[in-house]
Amino acid sequence: MTSARYHRLTVQAVTEETADARSITLAVPDALADSFRYRPGQFLTLRLAVGGRHLPRCYSMSSTPGLDAALRVTVKRVAGGRGSSWLCEQLRPGDSLEVMAPAGVFTPAVLDGDFVLAAGGSGITPVFSILRAVLAQGGGAGTGRIRLIYANRDEGSVIFRDALKALAAAHPARLQVIHWLDSVQGTPGVAQLAEFGRGFEQAQAFICGPGPFMDAMASALAQAGLAESRIHVERFISLPDEEDAQPIEAATPPAVDSAQVSLLLDGSEHRFACGGSETLLDAAERHGLSLPQSCRVGMCASCMCQVEEGEVVLHHNEALDARDLARRWTLACQATPATPQLRIKFPG
């Protein structure tokens, strides 16, 4: 039976990108068009029925709004990965998947100006979506520059190789694609990566890939002179099976009995009460608000929001790093109030 949070979409095509990566194109019926509007860099959560279990899995969209008629996610098979292996080996055109509406905050607020885009392996997926959007719509008069650094094990691992080559040829004055192959150059260090930020100190930076690569790249760009507020990192962790997911255990006793919350979402302010043991997400939904959310277990960052006034208790977090926490970002699905008054702002 389909969960209430998911919609069933038909698979239009399954395309081999590399020996271990597949792109899955999904048809969205007209009745769901509004629900599946998205921004470049966002992801879909799929609910996969595998081996008698239900596996929620988050995959970034490699399609670009305004350029692609259908949604597309690109999946790289992970050794021992039940979800990625099933999608890459078993899924066929005509099959259907349970899919949650798009989510995620790894997306540019504007498409103008310069960009440094950095990807490792399958981290190219959201970066490719952002890249195409910036080339098509950004830069004002089409002058915004893009430097893409794409790291892989070897040439056979390069996803979207031909598409990137074609884009670079079509936009020689705007797009510079730098391939880093471990098989040829070894693993890149911070000092080497920092050179890729030179001349792009005022750019927006978007980084996605394996954890060590993202950490090195973020440090490198900061060393090159980019402000931390301009450096955006996308982190994904494999979500637990639905059958194993546990609700959060709120502090006992709660920090406060209740709180009055002022929540800014899509330019509108909403006010509601939140119980001391209640998460911000649960309280908002209880008052009829629909917040960005996906995993509900503190692992995907789709409900990421910023505490502008007051304090919260963050019960479980595998999505935000120390830089995010220092800037007072939290997760609505895991945050309970710690002060009687709260002011929370969602990005966008």
C-alpha cells in the first residue's frame, strides 16, 4: 500500500550512464504537476519495496526545471547497497515507484553571478542540474562564469561525460570543466583544490560527493578566500528501513512546557504553539502547515531551518555540520523548544 506521503509515478526510461550508474526518468501526471515543481539541486525520496522491507532513499535530480519535461534521478550502485542495486539492476521502463515531492535546500537562491561547482563521483547529480540552470538562465546577460571541478576514480567513472563536453564546447567563455582522476593525479589535497577557487572569491560554491572530498573542498575554497556563507555542501546518509525507524526521545522533562513559535515560510509568517516535547515539524503540521520534509529522522536536511530568536534542543542530527550549527541552523523534524519564544526561518 502506498504511504500517504508518497505518490506513485511511472518509470519512462532507464538509461545507462556508466557501468555502475543509471538515470531513471519519471513521468509526472498533470494532476501532480504542482506537487512536483522543483528547483535545481533538489532531491526526491523514493520508497522502495525490497525483500519484504520498505527502504526510503534520497536521490538528487539530474534533470533541470525549464529544460527537461520529465523528472530524472541518477543512481550509482553502491557495493552492498540494497536500494541502489535494486534500482540499477531490477527497475525497468513501465514499472512504478513511490515518490515523495521534491525537497532540499541545496539550491541557488539566484542563478546570476559566478559559480564554483565541485562534485565527486555521483555527487555530480545535483551539481549537473544547477550547472545547466545557471547556463540557461543565469548571468544576467549570459556572462556569469562557472568553474566545475569533477573528481572520479578513473575516466570510466565519469557520469555525464559527453553532456559536459558538449556544454563546455557550447559555452567556452562561461564554463570551465576540470576533471580530476585519482588514477592519474592521485587523491587531491586541500592546497591543490584551493587553486581552483582563485579568481572566484565572490562566487557561490556548491559541493556534493563523498564526505572527505566535500570537507577538503569546503576547506580549500575558504582558504582561497570564499566566505563561508557562500559555500554550500550537500550531505546524504542512507536512511533506515521504515520498519526500523524510531521516534525521537524528547528530553525528560522538556526544557519548557510550551513555546510560541513565529515561523517564516515562503515569505509568510505563521504563529502557533508548540508543546515542550513536540518537534517543530509536528507542531506545524498539527496547525495545518506543510513544511519541507522527507526522512523525519534527522538525516536528510530537507527540513533545515534557521533559529533567529530563542533556542531549541536538537535531538538527532546526521545532516548538519559544525559550520551549520554555528550559524544556528537546525532540523524541524528533530528540534523541540528550549525557550518560551521562538522565531524560525526556512530558506527560500
